Amino acid sequence: MRSYLLFAAWTLLAGAGIPLIGVLNSGVARSVGNPFAATAIMFAIAMIVAFGLTLPFYGSPTVAQLGSAPPISYAAGLLIGFYALSATIIIPRFGAASFVAFILIAQLLTSAIVDQFGLFGMPSRPLDLTRLIGLIVIATGIAIMEIDNLRKAHS
């Protein structure tokens, strides 16, 4: 129970940062005049922090360790780069809430598929009726939230 609460709190904190990535990085993009440069700067800062925490506690990985990861796993860097660049460009134009709403739908559907089929080495967690109803309720709530934005887009 304690680990569940710890992981839930940690996840909430990480989730709170998701819209802030695009909001804060769009300020850098305005200053440097380029969303690609702003994203590169953000990742340079993240890399410095990651190395600053990793090297003293764990050392650097060996070539053998790096080679033992499935090659597809390294696509995570491309995906987070695409996400950060997308947030930097889209949030100022679309709004943080709308951006996160569509991100949430995509995350829920993708994670349900990963869980259902145990993709990428993850344990299989089949979609049951309770989780399916939860997904439908969340998707319905997001659709209701976005109705006004869709109307404004057509005006």
C-alpha cells in the first residue's frame, strides 16, 4: 500500500509537469526565436542533470550494457523529443488543457494496447470491463471538454 501511494504521488507530480514542459519551453522558444533550439536547450539541461545524478551513483554504462538493450528501446529518445517539440509549438496555439486532453487520449489508448498484449517486454494486463468503462468515461469527459473549442475552431 505504501509503495502504491508513493508511486501515485510521484506520478501525479510527473503529470503536473507535462503541460509545464510546453508552457515553459515556449518561453525559451520565443526568446531564442526557434522551437527546435529551445527543445535542444531543454534536453541539454536534462542531460546535464541526468549525468550529474547518474555518474556519481551508478557510474557510466558499459558498451556491453548499451548493446544489450533492444534497439527499439532507444526510440524513446525520439519519442520524448517529438513530444517536447510538439508541446513547445502547439501549446501556445492550442492551449495547455486541449493539448494535454488529446495527449491523454493517445496515452490511454496506447497504454491499453501495450498492457493488453504485453508489448515491449511489459507484463500482459488484459483490458477488463471495469478498465474499458473507465477509458470510455475519460474519453467522453475529454470530448465534452473539447466541444466548445471545436465550435470556436469552426467559427
